[in-house]
Amino acid sequence: MNAHTEAALRKQDDPLWVNPEIVLPLLEGFIRDEITKVGISNVVLNLSGGIDSAVSCVLAARAMPPENVTALMLPYKTSHPDSLGDAQTLARQLGIRSMTISVTEQVDPYFEKFPDMTPLRKANKMARERMTILYDQASALDALPLGTSNKTELLLGYGTIYGDMASALNPIGDLYKTQVWQIARHLGVPEEIVSKKPTADLWPGQTDESELGFTYEKADRLLYHMIDRRRSRAELERLGFEPAFIQELENRVKRSQFKRRLPLIAKVSMRTIESDFRYPRDWGR
Amino acid sequence: MGFKVGIAQIAPALGDVHENMKRIERCIERALDEKTDLVVFPELALTGYTLKDMVPSVSLRLDSPELKRLMDASERLSIAVGFVEESPDYRFFNSAAYLEKGKILHVHRKVYLPNYGMFEENRDFAAGSRFRAFNAEFGRCGILICEDMWHPSAAYVIAQDGCELLIALSCSPARGAQSDGDLYSADAWQTLNRVYAHLYSQYVLYANRVGYEDGVGYWGGSEAIGPDGSVVARAKQFEEQFLTAELSSDAVRRARIASPLLRDERLDITLRELKRIDRKREK
């Protein structure tokens, strides 16, 4: 049993523990309600073989008739073959529709034009290609694109703006990664998916935690006290968090704020979108 | 005197008064079928909650055709309902009307508009300035709207004003999933409702909505609490439901004999001390 499995089995006295009896009806209701009130009955999502999209997918298949859920598998030639296999297994188990479309032919010609592209640029480009497929298929299937970004990566900015961060609805965006693990366990997501090391599969051998330089569990603990509980720097230090780590996460959250907001609009008129033209997203729904 | 109340735990359509009128009128039909004497709807039942800049386009004057229709319906049963009220001087209130025998008997304008965290009601609404109980067919009533209930002074004033039946309308969002018991919001509200019912020996009718707006789920759990703090009836969470409960002024009488808290309340001391505190604050 690795650290992530243990995290998924966490006890109820842990501050990060969430009650599945409360969370599941809330999230399933969210998916059902926000989709059907737009007059749509289908949902589509990118299923990577990782834990986040697996949990979003299971929630969707519980909220909607499984035949109304479509999973897209969009591998690149260097993607780990297990990712695709695990995604396909899950889709079969859930009885949802699925489609595999390689993005290799789509991105390689572009990569060839810019041979000096860094792995990060390539990763972002691929994430955005996958987004265009997600939105196109949503249109073809008369479906809403479902998001798969968890609260940890949204807060740390560990995602591609207008790439994997793009969706119409995100059922797991208010759950930290460790909470996603816990819920995944509860939902019976296959062990291969729950226990694999989290990776964006950006390049062979990549893992999130080695790239970030800390574990999700460590980050989640600090983020929970910092964001959810609004604890001061002094309180966080008293809880045993290292000052350098507090600073690092604080910087990450601040630096990535742009990813969580619409683009800035230069104000000219008396009524400007966002600043003084404010309507709910569900306007007219 | 015994009477039957209904609480319509509905999911209003956001910003669609026409549609909500239809839904409310269907609930009134249901209430009549179930022979209820009073039906209570949630906060902003005629409009939905997350209105933002829609507020002026969904507001109703007290002489609007929509309220007239509900007044007409109140010939057959009493109705408490939340809506956006537009005053003659063009202010917009988060209000609730109590309709009885074809008339508007009372309007409460929400006093405490939450403006913190996920709420920004102060931007969109004008605040009310009164807490008053009023005489209705089924005894002396008071209305509070959501955040008003989080200020014990509001419930205190209404209780001192003779309230026997406190009607609390809300749009309470589902928040907090880390308890191994109930949702944080449910736990908090159930505590408030029971405390106010018990301490003021009055009925509390809590009407909360369900449905989702902009990702926020409203948890329902509407309830009727007896004047001894006991749960008379409680609705399910997250589902539309028409909840009914049989109430009786006899129960209020018995509770006030058992614990004469209101009889013994020293309003004079409270007033004197509050004035002293107020004088000190001004300096």
C-alpha cells in the first residue's frame, strides 16, 4: 500500500476528511441540475486514466444515465499505455460511451516547426489541443464539457489555462487532491487508478509530486489551513508548517490567480463586463 | 386553536417571475388539496437567489398584478412568500409578504443583508429597518429572512413583540461536508431554529429552498419546530417537497406554562443596558 492509498483511507478525525454521504448527493445533484437546466442531457469529458478524471467520470455516470456520458481518450504517442488501458477499463465498467482520438497527428506538425519547444510548452499545447477536441465533441454530442481539475491544482495553478482547466462544469474543483483520493476509494474507482502516482503524463516518467517538489498530501494540509480556515502566518507556523513552504505555496496561489479569472478588460464605459455588469452564470437558465 | 401549515420546499427558476408564479400557484393548489390553512414559501421564491444585476428586472411593486393574484389566492388560505419588492422611491428590498383574506397583512424587508464570503446582498438590495410581529388569523406571527435569523436581537425583538409563530424564509447554501453527522449548514440552522423555538416558546416554521444556482446547492431541510423545541416535521434535503404540520396554540400555551421565560423576561433591564452600551459606543 503506498502513501496515496493510505491517504484515501484516512480516518474521520482528519481535518481533510470529507463525508461521502454529504458530498456525493451534492455533486451528483450539481451535475444533473446544472446540465439539465441548460436543456441538455449529455455530458462529455476527457478521461486520462488518472484519478481526477476518473472521479469526475464516475460522478457523471451516477448523476446521469450512463449512455448520456461520453469519455474521450486523447493519447499522444509518448503517453503511458497504461493510462489509456485504465481509462478504457473504467469506461467499460461504467457502461458509458467512449472514443479514442490520438492527438499525435494534430500536434506533431506544430512541434516540428519549433524544434526548441520546451517540454512545458509542448505539454500546454497538447492540453489545449485536447480542449479543442473536448469542446468540439461537446458540440457534436449536444453535451456539456465536464471539468476534471481538483482544488489543489486550481489553487497552485498546476494546470493549463484554456487547456485542462477549461470546462463548463467542474464537480471536483472544491475538493483537494487527497479528498479526491478518499472519494475515489469510496466510489470504487479501480485500484490501478487510485494507487498510481499522480502524473499529468506530460512526458515519459513525469510525476506531479516530483515536478512540484512536494507531496499533494503536504500541500493539501497547508492549503486547507491557509485557504479554507484562513489561518494567519503565525498560526500556520505554530501548526508546524515551515515558513519557506508557507511562502512557496502562497506565492504559487498568488502567481496563478490569472488562471482562475477571466482576462482583464480595460474599463472605458460606465458599465463593463465583470466590474459593473454582473449576472449569474445561470442567467436565464 | 389548531391549524395546518404547509411549507413548499421548491427550487425557483432563476430570474423568471412568470415561471415561478406558475410553480407557486401549483403549490397553492396542492396546499388547498391538503387542506392547509397557511402555506410558506422560501426567501425570493418568486425570483431565485443569485440575481445580481437582475434585481431591478424581477422586482414587484406591492400593487403588481402578480401580488394581486396571490392576494386573491389568499382568500382561500394564508400565504407567506419571498420576492423582490420595489418601493415607490425605487429601492429594491429582499422582502417577504404575508397575505391573508385577500390582503397584504404584513411585509418584512430583510434587515441583515449578508455581505461577506460568498454573499454580496448589500450591493443589490436596500436594507429593511424593522422587526415587527403582527396579528394573523392563527395567532401573532413574525417574519425573518435568512441572515436576520443569525442576529439573535431580531428574533428577540419579534418574540418580545408577542410572536407565537416565527416564519423564517431562507436560501441557505449547502456548505461544509467534513462532519461525520450532517452538513454544516443543516446542523447550524437546525440549532438556530430549535433555540429560537424553545427559548421564546414559539413555533418556528423554516422554509428553505432546494436546487442549484451557479454551482451552489441549496439544501432544503425545511422544518416546523414546536414551542418546546421539538421537531414537529422536517423535509428531506436537496429534494422538492411539500411538507405539512399540524400546529396548535394550545402547545404554545403549555410551553409557556412549563417554562414562563417570556413572562419573566426583564425588558427594562435589557433596554437600560443596551442604552448604556450605545451611549458608550458613541463616544
